[in-house]
Amino acid sequence: MSTPALSPQPPPEKKQPPTYPPRGGSGMLASLCHAWNGLIHTVVHQRNMRVHLVSALLVGLVGSGIELGLAEKVTLIFCVLLIFFAEILNSALEHLVDLATRHFDEKARLTKDAAAAGVLVLAVGTVVIFAAILVHNWETVINSGPQIARQVALGLPLALCVMVLVLPQPRSAWVDRLAFVGGAILLGALAPRTASSVFTAMDAGLLIVAGAAARQRRRERMGG
């Protein structure tokens, strides 16, 4: 008897990689929403980003309190944005390293340290530039006594409101609402006599970011 011919076995199917969940759209508006969520996530979960945010608010208070030249304004704003960019990039790199490395790896640690060093260099450089601008405009600073007193009287409580909003400690929702409304009132009191509407607008944006971070942290806590 002849042996029946064996039918060829089909090749084993390759495992398909898991699909990522939809992100809720791919248009320009959706991309902006994803970028905004990334910014707020960094503020909520990165301590250094919260420090940078409060520091940027103080820079904005100085810039809106004394008269600075266009080049000096652009330099300070660019330094603030550059530090924010570096901290966000550092956060993204940390998440990527954690995703790729499931156990301790010396190279992973060095990667994180190098990224953090880049942010540190930018932060130190910004402090040096800020000090140099103040020294260069020292005569203007001395002659701006009433403006500086006003910035201190209203700006320090504003900075305190922002600090309350970005603090990670649990608190009632009314505390965040009170801090946000108080910060908005203080900012409104500072705006009419500002020396730079650009720096005032920057502080307003930082207050909004701090409020959104407080709201996101509360949502995560309730969801957890």
C-alpha cells in the first residue's frame, strides 16, 4: 500500500503586537490636547517641573515690575521656555527608559543622570543670565522702588497661591478653588500697572497651568 501524501502544514502565524488604544482623534485640535495633557502630567508628577513653574512665575513678576529692554525680555522668556522644554523632554526620556528596562541597568541610570544634568545646566545658566540682567539694569531697579514694593506685596501672595495649587499633598477641592480665584484676583490687581504685558500674560498662563495640574491631581486621586 502506498503511503498517503502528507499535506503541507501552514506556517505558524506570527503574533501580532498589541494595538494601542485610540487617543481620541488625530487632528490638530486633538494633537494640541495631547500636548496639553503631557504638560499637565509633567507638572503633576515631576517635582522639578513644579519648582520651575513657581520660579518662572517669579521671573514674570520681576519682568512685569521693572522696565527692561526688548532683548532682555526675549532672553528671559526664551530661558524659561527652554527650561520647561528640557524638563518635559527629561520626563519623557525617563518614561522611555523605564519602559525599555525592566530591571536595574547602569546605562539606564547614566541616561537619566545625563538628561537631568542637561536641565541643571540650563537652570544654572538661567540664574546667571537673570542676575546679569538685574546687575546691568541696577539703576532702573533702584529707581523702581514703588513698583517693586507693589510687586512684592501682590506678587508673593500670587506665588503662594500657585505653590498651593501645585503641591502634591492631598487637600479639599475648595482649597484649590480658593487658591486659583485668589491668584486670579491678585494677577488682575497687578495687570493695570504692569511694565510688560507679555510677562503678565506669561504669569496668567502659569496660573492656568497650575490650576489644571491641581484639577488633574484630584481626578487621579479620586480615580485611584
